Amino acid sequence: MSEFGEKADMVLELLSKKKSLKVEELIQQLSLEDTSLLNFMHQGELIELKNGKASLTDFGAGIISAE
């Protein structure tokens, strides 16, 4: 799997364990350079970005449970 895919999986896993996380926390925990991965995942409706926080959508949660 690519580094991009691995980081996306990590985002989903982290958010499945917590209701929401601050975007800055995710950036630090995953050593992301910026928010482009999170924005991409938001556009794909995997996560929701609101008020500086990220949370898992129902669609994103469905992907986690399918694995």
C-alpha cells in the first residue's frame, strides 16, 4: 500500500476510536505536511471537517467495519 493509503487508513482508525480529534492533533500524530489528505478524505465523505476538528462519517465508519 502507498504511504498515502497507509496514512488515510490511520486517520480512519484513529477517528474510529475517538468521536473527534483536532485537525492539528491528526497532523502531528501522523506527521502530515499539511491538511491536503484530510481535505481529500472530507471531499470523499469519509470524514467531516468542522470547526478545526475531524470526525468519522457514517460512510467512513462503514469502510472501517468492512475491513
